[in-house]
Amino acid sequence: MLFPRTKDNTRSISIDLATQRLSTGDARTLLNRFLSLLSWCQDQHAVLGDGWSGNPVPRPISKMEKGGSVAGQWVFSRTLPEDPDLLQRLAYYREGLNAREAGLVSFEVLSFFKVFEQRAKSDGRSPNLTKIWIRDNFAAVHDMLNSDVTDRFDKARGTKPADKYIFENCPVATAHASEQFPSDADASPEIRRLQLGYQSIRARYFYKPLVPA
């Protein structure tokens, strides 16, 4: 059931889980597929926001306009860094926050990954510098996260080391998808997996040596 945007309500979609015998995850995947088809046909963006299940009958969702924010203190005493690489990393960080606001988790994960991705070329014989960066910092980040997040993240990566999992399995959705590391941006399990990746690499501790406090 489709609800249009009105003065008081936002546009939304409801689906009967019981009648259609769908789990919440399967229903979200189906809604994403529907929006992807509409995006192709209309050549327009379509972001599926957060929702819930449990209502006995479909109902519209009250409009929740996203507000802005103001700085908690004046920041004009600061100057822009002169290092172009640092400026680029700051841009990626803001890009990740914007993607988070828009609900684009695949771009969100990639943007935050690009903040600490090492630019040095590798000849394939030396250890990868980005993996080393993750390996050296991940233990401290892991301890800072909610135990539920770390438990699900560890379950998702299985026996794969965290640095290898983040490097190979997290930025694949928008940048490096391949037969070896597939990523379906509509599938609910993949969205949840990338959200765990986001929560793990979003920790500001990762960026302290790179970005000014």
C-alpha cells in the first residue's frame, strides 16, 4: 500500500507481512527492489528510510522534516589545512556523513573507508598499507563499540581477520564489486552487513592521526 506525501505525512510504503508470509528483512529487500525499478523507469532517486513492523493495519507516517544543526561553539579561529591530501580526507568524511543522512549505506561505508585509505602505490609484494593501518587501530576501535555491534560484526567476518574483511568486503558495494566479492545493494542482509561495517570504520579514533580534532 502506497501513501502519498501530504501536509502532515511523508510518502511511505506498507506491506502486509502476515498475508504475504514475509520476514521483515525479506520485505525490506522487496521494497528496495520496487524502488530500484521505479528509479530506472523515472530516472529519479529513491531512498528507503527506516521503518518498523507490528501495526495491525497500514497507516501513514507523520512527516519528520530533517532539521539542520548549528555549531556548538565558534570555529572561526581555525584555518584550513594546507595539505591537499588532508583536505581530501575531510571531504570524504563529510561525504560519509551526508550519505548517512540520505540512507545510502554503501556510499557511506566507502566514503569513510576512503578517509584512511592509504594512497601509496603497492607493488603487490609488500604488505598493503591500508590493511596495516586497520590492523594497528582496529583493536582499540573494537573496544569502543557497543557489544551488540561487535558481536554481529565478528559473526559477519567469521574467521577472516578484521583488516582483511574491512579492506576486501566493506568497500565493495560501490567501488570494487566483483565475482569474488559480490554486493547486492537491495538485499536486506547486505544492507545490515554494510551498516556493521560503517559502525566499525566510522569510529573517529581511526582518523585521529589523519584529521585534526
